[in-house]
Amino acid sequence: MIFKNALLHNVSQLEEYEDGYLMMRLPDYVDKGFVHKNGQGKNMNRKNPGVEIRFVCRDENPVRIKIRSFSEGSCTFAPVFYGNFQAGATDTMKIITDEADWITINPPQNLEKLKAITKEKNLPFDPEVVRVILNGANILYDIEGNIEPPTAEMMPEKTIFIYGSSITFGKGDLPGTTVQSYMIGDKLGCDYINMGFAGSCIAERELADYIANDAKWDILFLEMGINAWGIPDVYRENITHMLNEVCTKNPDKPIIVTDAYKCNADYFGEDIIVNIRKVVKEVLATMNYENLHYVPATEISDDFKGFGLDMLHPFVRGHENIADRIAENIKKYV
């Protein structure tokens, strides 16, 4: 969506909050369907993994963005890129605190050289596209500057839509470039949509209908299973509906499905994680769509290198390992 002449990537709508706006990744009609896990999905919908503020500068003056992190005492980190190139020392990383304040973004320098490299290496983003890459939860207030939104030709031709749990969502207190969805897009030369829902990846029908009918994507990757603990019957029904919808409505687009990544339950020999994977496999066994492909999550995440102390959530090294495996598999189908 467009806000103050900037493109808010991976934002469907703004919700007024105090004197600013929460950036919702999904529209109201999907948000209303988040009823499981005590409505955790509603909270996650207002967080910003994979959200970018994108714009093109019309002159050489700096651009200012008024923003703050949502939670008291917290901060979020926003790397700045010019197309595929990370900004230099003064703009490399903006720190967004819990106090509403302005961050200043300078226009790109050495554009002629950056454009030549972009063309030579066939890089997906035009270096004129300024990208402020958000993460965590933030409140956006205003954007000031002589800017315009980037055109479609200045961004990657294809987009990968990635839906999943907190493992897809990533660590909100780290830069968004450390999350697997960003890395997967980068490795494939695609734009990316991070639709990770920490603790609430339940494949609700409203979300399934949105992905199948309204979302803009060329490749779909679905991480299914880790949040289905305690509601296997609901989950079976939901993923059956989601897979039928996305496959029948998008027959020419590759759809790759995985189940629950290796985690602490595997290490301790708990049956619950095996049973969750079994549900996903049983649903997939009933389907025969040519564009539907299954990759076992245990082949994507097969050890605990790069995982945190909970042996569930990956950190930067773990996200890189997972992104490498996912990108390798996706390349087989695109």
C-alpha cells in the first residue's frame, strides 16, 4: 500500500493507534478469523517481519520517517538498502526506540556506478529504490521528503510468499535481513512476503482464501505443523481447505509444502511432533495437484546448529541454514 508517497511493502492496511498507525500485514476480513490460540494471530498481524518502507528520492535532500517501536523499553533495528546494496556507515542501521522520533535517510550516492553493477550482475532491485527494512512491532507516524513510490520495473519480477510459524516470523529483536524469508528471496532473486505467525500458524480459512484469491505471489512456500499442538483435528481441516484452495485457484504456480521443523520434541523422543507431521502427510496423500510439492521439514532442518537454547527457534546461522535448503528445493520447481 502507499503511505505519504512511499510503498509500504507487505502491508495491507493501516490501523489507527494513538496518533500513529499500526501496520497490518493482512486486511480486516482475514484478521477477524484469528480466533485460535487466544487470538494470538491478531497480535502477530500487527508486527512487521518482512515489512519495508520503499521509495525513490526525487532530489538530493534527506528523507525523514517518524516512527517508534511498539513496546515500552524496546527497540527495533532497520537496515537501509539502496536496491541490493546496504547503505554506508551513517545509514547502515537505524535504531528505532520506544520514543516517537525521526530517522533520517540520505538519498543513494554513486548511482551511476550502482546502476552499472546492477545491470552487469542482473540484480533484482534498482539501486534508486530506497529500502528501510523493518522488523518487530512499530508505530508509523509520518514520512517527509520529496519522494515517489518505486515502479514495478524497479523491483524483482517474481515474489515468493512464505507462510509459517515463529520460525518463519524470525527474531523480532534482530534486523529483518537475518530472517530466513529475506534470505530466501535474496537467494532466489525474488521479492518476498514474510507471513510468519509466531505461536499462531493455524492455516485459518480466511487466510487460506486470501492467499488463494487476493495475495500477489508467484511462488508459495507453506511451513505447516509446529503450532498445531492441541488442535490436530482443526488443523487437519484447515490445511485441507488451504491446500485445495491455493492449488485449484493457482494451477500454474509452484506450491511447496513442508511440515514441522526438527525441534526439542525430536531430541526428547516426544510423539507429539511425529503426530503433527503425520497429519500433514496424510492430508497431502489425498491430493494429486501437479503444482503441489512436499519437502519434509526434517530434511530442511536436520540438526541443531544455529538454534537457541530452547532447541526450537533458529538464530542467524540457523536461518541461513534453513534458507539455503529451502532455496535449493524451490529451484527444482521454478
